[in-house]
Amino acid sequence: MYLIFAAAALASVALNVYVQKNTKRQTLIDISMILFQPQFPVNSYRRPNYIFSTGSQHVKDSFYYLKVKDTEESIACHYISNDQSNKVLIFSHGNAEDIGQNVSWLKVLAREANINIFLYEYEGYSHSTGTPSEAALERDITTAYNHLRDDLKVKSEDIYLFGRSLGGGPTVYLGRTLSEKKEVLGGIILMCTFTSPIQTQIGKGLYSFVPSLLVRDMFDNFNGLKQVDQKVPLLMFHGRNDEIVPYHHGEEMYEMLKGLGRLVKFVPLESGHNDIISRQHETVFEEIKDFVNK
């Protein structure tokens, strides 16, 4: 019996080593099975009535589509304007939700923090076409950023990124990608975001029995943040009672960044994963206001 267990263990180790050495993306289980759940938000906002093109009028405070470069897909967007500011915050929402479910509180934030807010919808969610994936979300946020820079002529230093939960993935991706291009952002805000998705699933269900190397992880925020330009300040929120992305995820990223001497502030909140705004919106709004108006 012991020999059987030993042989199985050795086989598992050997297979893990083979996977690690011979493939980057082809593994037995894809974390996207639980990471992307576009079926839950059922079009909580009206369908955009036009596709943006150069010269389009009345962009602010309206829904419209953006074409995703090099694809046939279009993503729904909403621009919440504040005429008192040139700064724009790009908001990337969580998993089982859409931009319509975030518009109300973000309108209050736009007023309280004196900033414009641009929301974009992931491919495959609500009124956006396509299918969600790591690559899709990365090109979606890139589409949003390029729209602000090229079409609306917003300077990179006036653009802030705000990722909530799943939205931290594309947010960190864009932050490090722009850093490679020497484009410095105004700042990055992360709320209840994971170090990486697979780390939220260790010990749960199927993932209790599958070696981690056999699961294709994505959105490695922990290491991605290391590649963000050191001049870009970061603000992080995490609920101490977060039941979806445990508190230690935020804490570990903060400690890593602090150890690197980065400009980072970590704000622990007495909340869970989905009740941060309902329970502690005053704290969140005040922190963001101070952050974007330094």
C-alpha cells in the first residue's frame, strides 16, 4: 500500500516538473472555469446606442461602444463626467457583475473625489460581444486606455486605474505594460484583489486534490505589481472579513511593495468582499479623494 502511494506521489511530482518545463499555458485545469462568470449580471443597464468614432459628440455621461482593435468585438462603455477635473479613473469591475451595477456609487465618487470615471465592460459580459478570457480583459482595458489617450486626449499622468476583485487583473496588467513603455500613470487603486486567482482556491473543492502546477493560473498580480514603475503611487483596500479573496492577499501584496520601497498605502476595512461600499463608503471615498488630488 505504501509503495502505491509513493509511486503515485512520484508520478505527480514528475508530471508537475514536465508541465512546468514544457508548457506555459497547456495544463489540465483552467482557473477560468470559476474566474469568469458573465452569466450572472443580466444586462443591468441599457444597450449603448452608438459606436464611438473620431468626432463623436456628447461622449461624456453616455453609453457607447468601442471597437476592440484587431478583433470583431465591441465593448460597452460609460463615461461619468466631472467638469471640474481633467483627471480620469478607469474602473474595472468584479467577476459576477457588470458596469451598470457600479454606476450609482461611482457617480457619487466622481462628485466626492472630483474626478471623471470611465467604465468599460469585459468581452462577453452584458452588452459587450465576445467571450471573456485573460487576453480579452487585457485588450479591453487597453482599448479603454487608448480611447482616453488618443480620442479624448487625456494625458497618461491624469489617468488612474481602479480594479475591484477580478478587475485587479487587467488593472495590474495595464500598469506594468505602460511602465514598460515609459508611460507613467497618475496612480493605481486596488480593492479586494487577489495575488493570483489560484491562490484563492487552494484547499477548496476540486483544487484540494489537484497539484497547483496542473492548474493554469492567470493574472499574477503579486509579481505584476513589481514591474509597475516605482513612480506610480498605489492605494489598496481590503476587507478583514473577505470571504472570497482572503484578507492576506491584500496584506501580502502590500508588504511586498512596502519592502521594495514603493509609494503604497494599505487601508484595512471592517467588511467582507461585496459590502465594502455599503458599509464603509465614506472611508473609501475620502481615501480616493486624497489619493487623486495630491
